[in-house]
Amino acid sequence: MRLDLTTLVVADYDPAIAFFVDALGFELAEDTPRGTASDGSPKRWVVVRPPGGGGGLLLARADGPDQAAAVGRQTGGRVGFFLQVDDFAASYDRMRAHDVEFLEEPRYEEYGTVVAFRDVAGNTWDLLGPAQSPA
């Protein structure tokens, strides 16, 4: 058994795809038309995954006012997503180059290097790297 996808409600597909693919280095696994939203606009099945597979995100454009209100607040303001990387410095530099909003400076904890950031929808994530001592 494994958890395959987690839905992330976003304001629009293309900026979300650009954020996850360009800024975070995810792969676009699928982008398929899927019917029509309640406002008549086309819906898509958009899946992004970290390189190497594993769990992914289903990027779902908000459909209606209730879903629109959830964009960026899917975890009630808490850190709700944790991106574990092998090379913290390279990932952090890539994200900075793409103007990712960081909420703090990287810090060193016993479990690894960590920094909180916001995704394109406004949700809070932790970027986590291997444990190391500060320079």
C-alpha cells in the first residue's frame, strides 16, 4: 500500500505547473483535459511528482467559491507539506533563483537543515535537507 496523490487546490493550472516544475524541480507526470468546471471552463488532470517517482500532487484548479476560499489555506496555516532533498543548498539556491517566498532563514536542527516556504497557492512547506553542523 502507498499514498499516490494528494490534491492541492490552486488558483490556476499553468502558474502552479511552472512553480512545481521550474522552482522545485518536480516532473510533470500528466496534464490531460477532463471535462468542464461549474463555470464552463475546461478542467484538467494535472499531476506533478518529485524526480524518481513516489507520491505526487494533483493540481486542481479551484471550482467555485468554497474551493477558491481553500486556496493557500488547505492546512489552516500550518506547515502541511514536507519536501525532503539530498542536496539542500542546490534546492534552496534553485528556489531562490525562482523567487520562492521563504518565511525564514535556513536553520539547523538535529533532524536536518530546514527552511519554511510558501508554494504558489500560499500553502506553507518545509524544505528539509540532511543533518549537518552549521558553517
